[in-house]
Amino acid sequence: MAALRSVALPSGDKVVALGQGTWRMGERGGDRRREVAALKLGLDLGLSLIDTAEMYGEGGAEEVVGEAVKGRRDEVFIVSKVYPQNASRHGVALACERSLKRLKTDRIDLYLLHWRGNEPLSETVAGFEALRAAGKIRHWGVSNFDADDMDELFALPQGKACASNQVLYNLKHRGPEFDLLPWQAKRKIPVMAYSPLEIGALANRGETKRVAERHGATTKQVALAWILRRPDAIAIPKASDPDHVRQNRAALDLALTKQDLAELDILSPPPSRKMPLSMI
């Protein structure tokens, strides 16, 4: 299988630009076999980055991931996230051990602070660095951080070790383009776009449908390709159905034209001013 397009982390390590999300997996035992099968299919298709979190299914999604990567752990780049209430220097170590147990692995490739809480960033970063030194995690980063949060993080002695920022970014939510994405691009920190397919009514608009029809694609594939147009973006759509997994993979080969992008800009204009960072 040909190597899929990749995105470089600040360390120089590369990850696939299109990964797999697991939000809402692991919530119902009856769905476990289907969810595991979908993730395995994604791995077979080259979607070797899997994103999860201790919050998803209160650890259930991590268990699904652990089952899906059994016997092929070295193929996979696992991303997980710690609750902010668990992100003290000591708490993050305990949370990481619980995640490792559920994932049935000895390391997490990228460990993120899920969102900002009451714990000082300096304590969280110290906890992350201790985990990295111990080999429990390979990289660490953040999620739902706006530009001012990133400034505060980078002002810390070890804050510049941040490898990624995972935010809500899609055709509907373009706010990060105004200041956050340029901030990260300047420092070579890739953005990880969660909920890339949650574009609401835009999926049914004539402009989106016309772009999709020109490429023989679906509007969801257009939404994914729109994010993947950026060389510094990683998209992590969730799919529990094999057809959806295959459609997501095919979006990686969809190259939008200047005309396509211009039409989508009319439908959903880029931000002209600072906007609060959206979260779901």
C-alpha cells in the first residue's frame, strides 16, 4: 500500500493527515464488535492515527481502541486526552496509567490536555514532561486552546514542547483561521481538527453539492478534503460503519480546485475578525 500523505510534528515525526476519531464509541457494549471492526478496517486502509480520550465512554472508547490495535500496536499512532480535573502533576500520572491499562499498551504516542481547567498549566506540563521522560508518552499537546492560551503555554519553560493543538475546525467553524492557525503555523505546530464532518446545514447547500458532484464525491468527503487542503492539518472523523470508513479514506485523494475553494468561501466566508474558539 502506498504511503498516505503525512503531517510533521515539531519533533520531525510524521503522522498520517487523516486519522480516526472515537468520540461516542465504547458507550454501549452491543456496539463493541462493530466499532472495533471499523477501526481495524481504517488501519488496513492506512488510517494509522487513532484519537481517543478518557472522557469518551468514561474509558470505554480507550478499551475499544485497545482491542482494535491488538497485535499491530507498532503500526498505530495513539492519541488520548486527560480530563482537566485530572491534570495536576500527580493526577496526570495516575490518569495516564489508567489509560495505558485500558489501551493495553505501554505508551501513548500523543497525550493531550482535553481543555483548560483549574490546574495550573505549569503543573500539567511538568506532569507531561515526567511522563515523557519515563517513556509513558512520546509527545504531549493540548486541546481547545485559543491563541492566548497558546501564548500562556509557550511562556512556560517547557511549554514549547507542545506537539499539537486539537480544536473544533471545519467548514462551518472557521474561526481558528483568523489568528490561531497562523500562530501555530509560524511555530510548525499542526492543528488536529475534531468533528470535521459536523457542518450542519452546509452539507445540504447547493454550493457544497455542486462541488461534490464535480468530483463524484459526497458532501462529507468535500468537508474532509477542505480541511486536508492545509498541509498542517490532521482530520480525525469518527466512523463506525465500514462504508463510512472507506468514504473517509477516499477523501484523502480528493483535491479541491481553486474554483471549488472559492465557491466554498462564498458559502462559508473565512473570518475577518477574532472569534471565540468554538467547542463541542
